Amino acid sequence: MSPDLPAVAPHVTAELVAALSPRLRKRLDAGVAKLLARPAVREGDSVRIAVDDDTDVVLEAPGGTVTSADAIRCGCLLAPGCLHRAAAASAAPIADDAPPAPPAEEPQEQRPAPPGTPTPGTRTPEPPTPDTPGTPETPTAGRLAAARAVYDAAAAVLEAGADGAGAVLQAELLRAAHSARLAGLPRASAAAVSVVTGVRAARSADPGYRLADLASALAGVLGVTHRLPHATGPELADLRGTARQPYRPDGSLRLYGLFTEPVLTATGYAGAVTWTADADGRLYTVSDVAPGGPARAVGAAGRTVRMGDTALTHRELSRAGLAVSGATVSPTGRLGAGAGVRAVRASGAAWRAEPLDRLWAVPAAEQVRRALDGEHDLLFLEVTLVGTAREAAGDCLLADCGGVPVRLAVAHDDPALPYRDNLRLLASAPGSRLRVVARLVSAPHPRALLLAAEHPTDPASRVDLGLDRLQRADLPTDPAPAPAVPAGAGAGDEAPLHLLRRRVHQAVSGGRRVLSFTQGGQGDGVRLRAAGLATAADLLGDLHAAAADRTRDAFGRLLPADTDRFARAWLAAAVYTDKVASALCAQAWGAAPVPA
């Protein structure tokens, strides 16, 4: 996936891939790889890719998005049924399939389109079923069919694994996602698109790709579409989701900047998010995220905040304040930038001054409990640096947080962002006592991703670790003694849940074939039972059995694999692993147990 290309709507990619002949479909993945190696030149709203000396592919993207198959043109002799157009669509980031929203981002009433005027090339979305008093709403036949199509396409991706899920399987899932959105299932549609972007990131060796994220996305889309046929009432409404987050009026706000976080996703989006807080400790975000790569993630912090008449940049806002009138806020705390919103610069506050000081006054265990309950996942911790903890994925920073040994890892490994360099410097200053902001990681030991910290020698200043670069001169020359922490602290005597998790992740990466050996899980199953995780052992056995289940016909020929059984066995293992990991995470931080 190339951030140099404009975003392409899912139904466009699906349409172009479906139009290919079987012979060209077999060559599509090679065509995508070839196209990604060619330079892309932007000319206004057009992007031109030179396939060779005589052939160009042109993507017309008014507004930055390719919304129709006709907007991708090729100059070769086989056009329009050529491989190049489908390859260009498959190599580009995936656009939001929703209809354009009003620029105000204000609370809007949903107005149905006039009768008889569907969007060209699509069908009219299925209207919701009217509720009969006293009768809970049930899914319609159209939504059931759309959910089943998404489930089957996602199960096929799981069957092949990221290594084998080429452009054709991706296009099938995008087609199902588009149909789900038209049927009124935006949550399933968005989850399916997340899977495709994750698969593309895996296959292109994107630095931002994380196998755990792809596994979570696959579990999300399979879980939603598996539960939807049996859901009614409020549960059904939750599984349907909403096309866009509603923005509600929130009156006047007095906000204080906390820090700015660069955003660089495996889905081809980049930018910055600035976190702010009000006097009561509620968090609000101002974001500037759009299709792009590392350069945009680094440069977005210097862009002006798009809100009211303020001329503050994101970097300036993270140290200053903001007075907002007519504010609109999404359920996740994102501030709207509608025409009625007014914002001016105001004074900021230090982390150790009111009102921001109260964020660090909340016990860490209570913050973790709140994050596991579905609120924001930021942790405001006061830690003493201990040193470096060695890990297979790279060194992390070991710190003491009120007697709890915490592992602070880098939030992003892209070399354009200074996270890892800053973490190495902080690790060389053991004994330093700092306030930090980190993002909770659900792990059986206390673990978080380090985002921002106080300056090591100037507590009145703070460092955005993804944007600012610490120097050796910034470290204290005579740090206090580091607290004594036992070797291997932060890991402890963990339950061997990783024995099941690694099989779940292996299936996502390599597909059914890597788990198809029937004896592969017996040793792990014994260890799980010995640790008291009998359910995990049973799920592992079911997963291996489903992977190895290949029946034969009367002539001894292998019949098609039962993808549904394998998907259900994998989903059960993934959901169990997630729930147990949350419970172990809460226990490690000393938080209250996670409800089942």
C-alpha cells in the first residue's frame, strides 16, 4: 500500500478486480508489487504512475478520493479490462466508503435521499425496520445476507492468512464491506475494511504493522457478523453501529494542552492528535489526520489547529490553552470544527499545576480499571526510571510506579519518529523521577506505550516523545539512585496464556495450514492444563482439530475445507485470549477484576 496514491473507495477496487479474467487475477499480486515499485507523480487532483516507457496509469481523485472505476485510466492496449487499473486500486489506501459529510462536523439530522435518486453504481441503503410496540427489533433478511457475506469473506482471509490473502481475497472482502454499508451495517463494514488495510500492511512490510492489531481486527469483524443474526433490540443497534460519530453541543469549554501525539497508521493515514483537558479532568482531542506517510506525521504538529479563529499550531496548543464557545464533541471526546464553533488562545498550565495536576492524583490501578472498562486508555503515571529491560521486539524502559515495576515501550517503531531514540536516552538516566503519559497495553504484566514525559532536568517543561528529540545534554548529570528492582521485574510468573495466543496469531499470519498438524498443540495443551487453564487447553485442541479437518470423497479426493468451522474455533480462542488477558492485566496493576 502506497501513501503516495490517493485513497480509493472499496467498491471501486472490488469492481475492477471482479472485471478481470481468471488469468489476470492470478497475476494481480505481481502487478501490485510492480506498480508499488514505480514512482507516482501528483498533478493537481490527478496521480500518474509510469508503468513503463509507453504506458501510464492515471488516478483522478477530486477531493483526494477515487470514487468511481472510470476515474482510473490506463493507456495500455488491454484497457479498460487490463491488470494495471485493478493493481493501482489494490495498491492505494482505502477510502471511507461513507457519503461525504457536511464540513461543519456539527450534530446533523439524518435526511434520507429523495426517492428515486440513488447514487450511480450503488443501490439504495435498506431502511431500518419499524419497531412494533413491545416487539424488539430483529435483523432484516437483507442485513442477514450482508453480514453473512462479510463473515464468509473474512473467514476466507483467515483461511489463507495474511501471507496468502492476495488482492483477489482482499477485493472480495471490500465488496462485502461495501454491501454491508449499503445494508445499514456500518460497524461490520468498517471492521472489514480494517482487516484489508491490516493485510496490506503485513504484505508490504509496513513498519507500523502489528500482528496483534490484525488479529484484533479479524476477531472484531468475525465477532460482529457472527453475533448479529441472533441479536435483538439494543444489542442489535450496537452491532449495526453508526456511519459517523454524532457531535453533541457542549457549550463553552476552557481547555489546557497536555501533549501532541503523531499519528502514523498501517492504513495509510498520518497526522497529529493534540490531547487537552478541562478543569474537571475530562479529556478532549483536536486532530489533523489524512492520507499520508511519515513526512505528514512529522509535519502535522506544525499545522494550524482547524477550530474557530485560533492561529495556534498543534505543537503550541499542547503547551498553551484554548477557550471554546459553541463547542461540539463526539462520544470519544473529539472536538468538532463547525461554523458555529469559536476558539481563541488562552493560557496553559504545567503538569504539576492545577488543574492538570489532578490527572496524576488518580491511583494507577483506578486508571487501569477505567481503561479496561472502555474509557480512554491513557495513563498518567509518576515513575522513577530504573533502566533497560531486554525484549525480543526491542528494548523497553523499566520504571518503578509506586512499587509496581512497569515496562514502558515505544509507541511506534518508524525511524522518522524519535520514540526509540528518546527511550534509549531516558533509560541511560536511572533514578530520574518523572511524570509521564502512556497508553495502556493489555498484557499479563504492567506495560504501557510511552507518549510524553516531563523534561528530565526541567519539570516545568514536557517532551512529546514522538516529535521532540532529547539530547544527551538534557539528561541530569547527577541523577538520584535508582530503586532496586529484581531482574526480570515486570514479567513475573505469568500464566502461560501465550501458548494459546501465539497459535491465534500464527493462524492470522500463515492461515490454516500452519495449524493443520493434529499433534501440534498436545504439548501446549498439557502445559495449559497444568497451569489451571483447562478452557484454554480445550480451545487450543479445537483449533488444531478444525485446522486439520479435511474429509475425502468416495474416491479419496480431498473435499473443500470447512472454513466456517475453522473460523468459529479461531474466534472462540481469540475472544477467550482477549478476556483472560484483560483479567491478568487488571490483576498485574492491582485493579479490580474485569467482569465476565
